[in-house]
Amino acid sequence: MATSVVPDIELQKQFDYCLKVKTLLAERLPGRAPLAFTHTYGCQGNVAEGERIDGMLAQMGYEFCDDASKADFILFNTCAVREHAEERVFSNLGRLKVFKETNPNLIIAVCGCMVQQEHIKKKLKSSFPYVDLVFGTHAIHTFPESLYNCILKQERVFEVPDSDGVVFEGVPSKHSNGIKAFLPISYGCNNFCTYCVVPLVKGRERSRKYEDIMADARQLVADGYKEIMLIGQNVNSYGNDFGETNLFAKLLREINDIPGDFIIRFMTSHPKDCSFELIDTMAECSKVEHHIHLPFQSGNDRVLREMNRHYDRKRYTEVAKYAKERIPDIAITSDVIVGFPGETHEDFLDTVSLIREIEFSSLYIFIFSPRVGTKAASMPDPVPAEEKSAWFKELSDAQEEVAAARSLAMKGKVYRALVEGRNKAGRLCGRTSQNIMIEFDGPDDLIGTFQNIKVTEPLTWILKGELQ
Ligand code: SF4
């Protein structure tokens, strides 16, 4: 298995396939554009991959719809991180069967992390005969060729190569709105946390070339995007595969120097690689927002070792406290796993104490979900599910108290927010620098602009405010 950059000649071949699909569909659907319905599950990295796939579909002449029943092509871009997400995909796929019965020309496709797992591929083959096209995380760049063969030969195509991963450039993404854009800086992961399937399905860490990222960032600013979100499984180790260290901090500074009124966010930071230099860079770069997602997963050192996280509680708290010292209004958010195999209630209480010590703005709390092929899946796991659910509630309640106190402290203060749109209540909404949602009244022409909002009613998870 080898990591490789897809050569230009192969990419050109795929662009040619885009045109071939376009021609084929123009013959089969005369007088109208083909319609695609695509849905992405999971993390921002997956969303960014989905935007590249949508970019390819646009090149093939597809227009996009929100109603799967009207589509000529349906794609689920899947996530394998938790069992629950996989169950949802299978259940949603089941609902598509009826569409296939009424429209035999409909193409149903599944891609992403789930299908990169052998047992899932087999299940799709045997139990979902109406799924026409399956392509893995290392076959995204050959998607146009796979789709062409699927339509032309009217046969099922399964393209799931085994690989350490590839990098391919030059495919224009179709961003879901004109305000915020995801910008991948690396793919895959080298860390092998014992519970995580990502390195097995997304391959080893591959950093994109510095100059390719800078070119994309300049283009996004020129195109009027107001928020650039730099994406990687571990942004802090960006460039380590080039033999560089702290290249991410340099990248942040250089993007910050691009002229224009825009903001920069990034996700995800691994605590073992999050340097004090990165925190200094955040503090010194005016366009880098005051939020860091720094998953600690557990507050107990023995559990962290079992998870293969390569940091301990002391290291984590040093980084988090330094961040608060340098950027006093910073929001720190995190992922936490409750009920890791072998975790005791006493171990778990270290997690509760850590959240009170750091005062996180919000947490994504997950009950441990065993993933096929990972080390943790075969570890003894004696704690019953009901007990883990009780721990989950205990942690959620503690975090709710912390978040409510943090919100209350924001009352009466003015925050600059990027206005993203209207919420279900019809009010304008945006996010503060700390990535906290704030809603307020105002006209439509404020959408896509930065506005100062005074917090009048701080709720636990959302702020209500007034335009200044
Ligand atoms: S750092 Fe760990 S949890 Fe994050 S993607 Fe890599 S292996 Fe998974």
C-alpha cells in the first residue's frame, strides 16, 4: 500500500469522464438537467469531501434538489465513527427502495468511510441489491469513471481499493453556501487511538501542499467567502509528513495576512500536538477566531493510556490554561467518550472534574461504541449499558451547569458575529468568535456580513441579543 498524489493525467481522464457522463445523460434525459440529491453524514472532513463530490456532479451537468423522490441520482456520503450513524444510513437506504421501483433509471450510490469496511461492503452487496454504485474513500477521484460505467453498462459498480490514501487536487468544490467554506489541509490520520476507525478507513495522514492550500485560501477570499474553516483530523500535525514541525502555525499566519474582511477557524486539534506556539499564533492573528476544539476524551490518565492518546491530564490542562491566559475570552470545546472499556466510575469522575476545571463551552459526549477492526473493540467491557447511560447523564448535567454559567457571564456584552441566515423562528442568527450561536432581529441584507450584537438573554446553548 502506498500514499500517492494522483497524477494530472489521471485527473484529466476523470474530467473527460465528467463530460462523457454529461453527454450520456443529455441523451437519456432530453430537455432537462439531471437532478442529484446528496447527503453527507459525519464530520466536517466528510462534509468537505461531499462538497468535492458535488463539484464533480456539477461538472457532469447535475443540478441539485432537496427531495430525494425527484432525483435521478442519490448519494449517501457515510461516516463510520459510530455504530448509530451506520444504522441510520442503512435505515435511510431502506427507504430508497420504493423510489427505485417507481424510477428504474434512478442511480443510488453510497460512498465514504462506512463502505471502506469489508463487512459493510459485503452487506451492501448482499442485502441492498438496489444500490448501484459503491465507492470508497480512496476512490473519490475516480467517481466520474465509476458513475459512467454504472450508467452505461447498467450494472453495479463496487470500487473500494485498499490504500494508505491519495491526495488529488484541482477538483472545484461546490460549497453549500456563499458565506462559509471548508478548506481541507490534510487527510487521514496516523494516531491510531484504540477506539477510532478513522486511520483504517481514511488512510494515513497526507498533508496537502502548502502552496495549494494558500492558493485555495486566496481564491475563497476573492470569491467573497467570509469564513474559512481549515479542516484535518489533526490540524496540529499538518506538514509533519514533510518533515516540518509547527507548519500549521505558519499557515495560519499567512492566511491571516491575506487582505480582506474574513475570519479563520480550524478543526480538529489533537492535544498532544497542540503547541504553545499555536496558541500564541491564535492570540496574535486578528482573523483567527477565539475558539479551539481540543478533544480530551477522558480526564483519567490510565484511560488516556488505554486510548493511546499520547498526552495526560497534566499536559492537557497546561495547554488549555495557557490558551485561556493568552486569549481570555477563548471558548474551548471537546469530545468525550463515556464508558470506554475498563473505565470505572472512579475513572469517570476524573472526567467530570476536568470539565469543571477547564469550564468548556460545550462538549460532544459519546457513549463508547465498539468499531470493527479497532483495538478497543476486543477489550473487556464489563460496565452495563444502563450504567454508562447514567454516567452520560451525570456528565451532561455537569456540563450544562458549566455552560449556563459561561453564558450568563456574556450578558450585556457586545460580540461581533458573522450573520449566517435565519433560524426556524425567523430571526437572524450568527456565531460569535467563540462559535456560540446568537440570534437577533434584523433585515435580510445583513446575511453574510459581520455585525455587533449585544447579548440580552443568555440561554445555555444559544444567546439572544440585539443589533447594535
Ligand atoms: S486522532 Fe485519534 S480519534 Fe482523531 S481521527 Fe486520529 S485516530 Fe481517530
